[in-house]
Amino acid sequence: MDPHPPAELPRLPWIDLDPVRIAPALRDLGLDPARVATRGARAQDGAPALLLALDAGARPEVPAIEALAEWARAASHGTGALLLFLGGQRSERELAAVRNALWPRFHLAALVEHSSAGTVRRTFSERAVVASAPEAAAGALRGTLLVARPREIVLAPEFTVDKFDQTAAGWNGTPGSPGYPHYRWMRRHVGLFARVAPGARVLDFGCGAGWVGIEAAVHFAAAELCAFDPSPAMVTIARRNAAAAGVARFRARTGFGERPPFPAAGQAPFDLVLSSGVISFAADPRAWLDGLCATVAPGGQLVIGDVHRGSRGFRRRRRERPLLPVREMNALTRDEVRAELERRGFEHGASAAYQLTRPMPEVMHLNETRLAGALTWPLLWANRALAALDGALGSPAQDQFDSWVMRLRRRDG
């Protein structure tokens, strides 16, 4: 890594911070302090991270952080992490604003908070103590270390496969749990948004646990259901779920949307292709859409859905929460996806939304963690009723929901 790239480092009140002072945090992140580059010292080639620090009085503005992201990207040649230490106490909103400015060049993956209470690492899914209070007091360091990784790294194929292999069981839901009825309803809602005759050939494009395709195949008496996912663990789960659901003709493979493994050589494109919650994980959404469109037969139908990054709830999360899943940052809007598909020869048929935004997710979380599922069925009824009402209201009412789904037809010829 070259800490002196051609671009100029933005003028901010930088301070020098020796990586040794945050060595426990760096080692916890899998980084060797001796190989971390800094603003004032040239690091050896291939350094895994670049460390910069601002004093406690600095209030980094958005344009400066955007320029910093561009500079750091050049400094790391697009492969190394950016470690940005902000001295003093910082609010969640301030950290979220910095995260938003770093995107799309970098994604904020973790925060390491240094205080008299100890050193604590936070990620989206966990909180871990790195150093105890006495150890932290000895270092006399106060502030927050932002750990940002290049977008292309956190969306790389190998990273995606590893992540979903590790979390596959969780994506399958837990039968009998308070949230499982809602989990299954959402997948059924997307799968049955299609409108095809019995005997259709169906492809689940990025199947995960397989339930969207399975719901459609069972409901429409599909002649065949094919499915693929980058994660071998997900494909294994999808096979098991299809067998349990009685889907007789089911084939599943591993693969990525940019180069889908279906249709195979000599196999025709599909009458119905479903893709739910997948495009937000695509490193190159346009190449991913090219792969998706190639699987749909002329005159065939496409049902696609994803998180709605423009919803009231997701906008609030981006303002207030510094740590978010990369898909929330990476997602295209519903209208962007529709425009891309129409440019590729598709005609829009219908759009809908589901999963009412705040406070519905918060109440569902409370139901699952504190109320032992007492509100499961009332909440499910409310979500189903609101989703049905949305179909009559249309946009902008759809911006009150956290997920969208569209049905399109590929034009003949």
C-alpha cells in the first residue's frame, strides 16, 4: 500500500496515531500493527489497512469524507481497509453520516470504541469486549475507530459464499418460533405474486432456502422447479425443503446471477423466473440483471423483489444507525430496477409492497424476544391486510413498506 497516492489528502485536522496504541483492537481485527500504513509513514507494499486519525474537536463534513474515501481508495489500490479514528465522544448520527459519506467506495463493517469503560468492538450482529477497563485506562485513548472495507471486497464472490454458508440455517427460519409464520408468509407472498398457468417451468434465481420457488411450484403445479444459489449450504437446504414440500422435479446447483447455471446447455429458458432479496447483494447489479434476463423465455414472466431502501424505515436507519448490512447500502430502488428491466425488453405488469415499515419491525422483534410470540398472529394478520391494501393504494403509499415486489413480462422476439 502506498500512503502517498497521486490524489491529495483532504485538509482536515489530522493527528498522528501510532498503530501500536490501538494494537489490541487491530489484532482483534486480524491486523498486524506493524503492517498498518499511516498518514506520515510509508508502509511496506501490500499493507492491509490505512490508519488516519482526527482530533476530538474535528467535525468532518460530508464533502471532506467523500474526498477522503476517494483518496483512501487510491492509497490502498482498492484492496486495503480504511481505519478512521475519531477522537472524543461521537454520536450515532455523526458516525452514520460518516458511514454514508464513505459509501459506495467503502462499507463500514465495524466500530471499535475506546473509553474508560474498556475497548469494545461492535458489528451489525455482535458486541465484543477487546480490552478491559484497566487496560483501556492505561492506554488513555478516547474515541471511535471506524473499520471500513472496500465495497468490492465485502461484495466479492468468495466473501458472499463464506458469509451465507455460515448463516444458511438462520436464513431457513426456525419452525415453531414466533417469527416463523411471518417468515413463510413473506416468501409465499412473493412466490404467488406470479400469474402463470399450471405446468410452467420455474426457476428460483438466488434461491436461498428455496421457499419462494417452492411456494410458486406447489401453487401453480409447476412441471419443473430449478434453483441455484452461490452458497452450497443454501442449496443443500433448498433441496431438503423441496423434497419435504413434495416437489417432484427439482434440480439445484451453485452459481452466481452474473453467470447463472440455468438454463443448462440445450435447455430452454423458463416460463417463470423468481428472484427475491438477491439483487441487493450484487457487486455489479447491471451484469447481474443481464444474467437474470437471459433466463426468462420470450413471453415469460419475471417476479423480482428486494428491500426498499427508499422506505421511511430504511431512510431513518441510514440517518441514525452507523452499522447496517451492506445490502441496505447497496440496494437499488424499485424504480431503478424497473427502468433497467424495461431497457432489457420487459413490460411492467404490477408492483406491490409488503412489510410495513417502522414500527412494525420493532414490534415484531419485541414479540419474538420479550412476548414469547403472543402477538405473532395479530401482527401477521395486520401485515397481510396492509399488503393487500397497498395493492389498491399504490405509490407513494408503497414507501411506507420495507420491501417491494414487481411482476414483468419479457416481450416476444
